[in-house]
Amino acid sequence: MRHGSISSMLTKRIVILSLLLAGCAAPPTRTPTKGTPPSPTSPTAAVPAHPWRLMAVYVPQTDDNAAKWPAWFAKSPNLRMVIAMSPRFSHFAKDPALKARLLQLRKEGRLEFGLQLPNPPILPLIIEDPPLGYPEDVVQLVARAKSGFYKTWGFLPQGLILPYGAISPRLVVALEQLGFNWIVAAVGMPSIDGAFQSGSMRVWDATPAGAQTRTVLRIWDERLTKGRPLDNWILETHARSGTFLLPSDAEVVTFPLADRSLWKPHTWDGSDWSAWIGSPNKDTAWNALKKTRAALEKFKNSGQASVQKLDIGFEEIYNAENANYFSVLDSTAVSPALVEDRQHEFQATLLSVYRVINQPPPEDLFSSSTAQAPSNHVSSTTVSAETLAGGGERITIGDAEGDSLLPGGSDLRTLEVTATTDTLRWVVTVTSAPPTDIDIYVDLNGQPNVGTPTFLPGRPYAPAPSDAWEYALSISGTQATLFRTAGIGTYGSVQTFPIIAEGARFTVVMPRDVIRGSPRRWAYQVLVMSGTLSDFIDPLDISQKDLWADLTSKNRDAIPFVRARK
């Protein structure tokens, strides 16, 4: 394809992108700001008399529990709240009645949708140089999310909930130009009784308010918050004779943003951005990302690029900008196996960009002495992933033989997961000793505390917080029961499937759409029961002997999962 043709197609895409970003409805007509305009150093000036008000913002990680959301409003007639919707939420397309109910709540002024960006990027770190310095990536990430949102709901989102609340002055300016009426972020400014105003955009600050503030914003981010705080918020609002607030309410007083040079990095929980930058491995990862992004940019302008290759290359770059990759590096809060896996996946994502543009990666791409963590694989467990014809994939995890925890107990040999366009096949092979039960646990996202942090009833020990599971398949008798997380710490049965038993080999086949996603990206644990725990998949970073010694001596109480490699 000629360079002129590429430029023409890219120009058309830019026009469409511009329409998307400008496509948010114009900000609603608002009443003039009440009170005397405050000075930048006194944002609490001219506070009006009004009831105590609470703006509740819910940031779910999946929409599996979406069917229960309307019940919250039915139970609490005065409830109004914001839900951050990700374009990855697919439940609504399959449930028109649920979608219609949420749209009705929106029409009634009780529910407001905000946009949630998938694969949460820390936008300030992408827009600032260092560490990355590519504002156009922020534009693309937002535009892609808006497009997915529109396909589901038929309208563009009016507001954006920033991942973890991370915001910067430069990002505020960029978001003003992307057509949002409001954003929710962790600005970290002195408490005010309303919202900040930046151009035509309201900026709601979700950092803790002062004791005298009568307009309070609370965030329920499932990545950070255990339990369901909404019930307590409803009780608190009732006890204070207060009301619920939405970010677009016209009567809200707004204040100009104070001196932005005073801003400091904040997140919802009050921490800074050190979870994603500032340590040797994190900084090395940012440097590798920047080198790869620059190589793709050079390829784009070389006159040799095709639209197809650019699409694939940028898709990989946007995937690599996921905050979850950076957060585990140099972290002591997650297992070494998860650190190794996330680092491996991040590096594989960047290397795929060089394959697309047909260039060798720089020899120093991961050159830091700490960039390539030494393998912690000290157990006998093996993990392999393969791509099948037709786009399918197979994951095979082999466990050491002869290491049953019980004399004569059933001994796990392999777990095999095969995904095709139509089916998802689970195969567990054990020794000849028949088990009483086999549980397969699957962590889809690897995000700490998102999922169920316990095994099924009657099973000892628990998953690590970083391995909280979303699905569990329990093989018992003649059928297998699939369980799915319904909320943080809760789960319910979804469906049963027949078991194909062939000696010591047990197979369960389910439709592909029962569990979506790539098995390469999941983490697994298998508990084989012979009345009590008989065997499990040995983690990669510790031998079963050492792990079992730690468990029985109560030096640890969690059995780590094993994550497949990309």
C-alpha cells in the first residue's frame, strides 16, 4: 500500500475520532455559580446552606453482579449514584430487560453512567514525559472506550472516572478537550463544598473531605475496597438527614481550581503513584515501553506501514500500558510467581510489537540488571501454552507425580484447558486412586481482592489475596458444578455439566460463552480431595514440601495459584 493511501486512511480515522471525542452532548445548561467567587487560596469561601450531601461512585470490576444493581435502588428509594461502566461489560447486551431498567433509572435522574477505562492505564504517567510522553495515546484510549460504551448504550458518556483517581494538571487540560462534562479524580486539594471547575468541565475530588464539608464524595472501587460500603453510606445519609448527589446536578456550587503547581500525586486510598513508578523494575519497564512506542511511531512515519500492522502494533502498545503490569514489579504484596508471570507477559507484549513491524528488538530493551528477574521456578510443575488451528488455544499444567499428601490418596498429574470458538474443555488426570472431589479454581484478572478469597466449603486453607477466583468448577459424582463470584467474597452456582470419566481422566465440556477470555491469561489451582485434601498444583516458586511445611506450621495459610504464560 502506498504511503499516500495510508495517510488518507489515517486522516479518515482522525476525523471519525474527532467526532467521537466531540460527540458528548454539550454540557447541560447550569444555573450561575452561587455565592461570591472564591479566591484560589480560599476554596471554601461562600459555602451555601444546604443539607449534608453524598455522591456515591461505584467502580465495579465485572458486570457479573449487574442484575442486582436495580435492587439497590428499589430497596432505597432515595438512592442516587454513579456507576462506572466499562466497554468490556457485556452482560447488558444479553439482558435487554436489565439494560432497560438501568436506562429508566438514568431517565429518572437516579443513576448516572461514568466511563471506566478497561485495562486500567495510569493516564498521567502516559501523558507526562517522563515516563512516557505520548498524549495521543490518552486520546486513543479514551476514544476506544467511548466507542465501546456507545455500542452498548447508544449514547456517549458524559463523565469519566479516572483509574485509581490518578490525575495531573496536564491531563485535566487534555480531558477538557475530549468532551467530558465531568470527571471524578483524586485531586488532593483542600476540602471544598462542591466541585472544581476547569473550563466547561467539573472536576470532582474524591480525596477525603474535611469534617466540616457538607458535600462528600465516596468511592467504592472493587480493586481497593473489600465488602460493600454502599449499605453504610445509605445509613449515614439517612442519619444525617442528607441527600444523594449526582455529578451533573445543576445546583452544585463550583470553584475554580487553585494553583495546580501545588498538586501532588494521589489515588483514592490516599497513596501516591509509587505503585506504578519509582522502583528499579518499574522504571525499567517504563523505559522499555517508551523505546517500543518510539519504534512504532517511527515505523508509522516510515512510508512502509500498513493500516493492518499499525492497528495490531498500537493494540499491543495500549495493552502494555495496563497499570496491572507495573503494580506487581518490586512488590512484596504479591507472590513471586505472579510477579514473574506479569513481567513475562509485559515483555512478550512489547516484543510482539517488534514482530509486527518486522524489526529486531534492541538488545538493551530489558537491560537493567533487575529487569529480567531470575526464574523462581523451583518446583516440578510445568506449564505450557499452545495456539491451535482456527485460533484456539490449549494450556497444560503438569504436577509432580507421587507427591500425594495422603498415603494412598489421589495424586494430581495434569490439568488441561482447551478453548475453541465453540467450547471450553477441562481435563483433569489423576493417579488410579479415585478422588472424592476435584475443584478447579480460575482467577481471570489477577487483581488483588477482586473475586472470592476462599475455597469452596469443606476445603482447607484459602487462595492468596492476589489469586481471588472468579470461577470454580467442582467435579463430584456424575456432574460438575460451575460457581461464579457474585460479589466480593460471595459466589453462587451457575450451571451443571456432565462428567466424562475415563479411568483416571475426568473431562468437562461447556459452551465457550460460559467463560469468556483467553485461558493464557488466567491463573489456576486444582484441589484433589480424598475425603480431605490429597493434592494440589505445586506453585512454581516453592516446592510442595516447603509449602506444606509452611501451611502445617501456620507460617502461611494460602495456596498460590499458577498462571499460564502468554
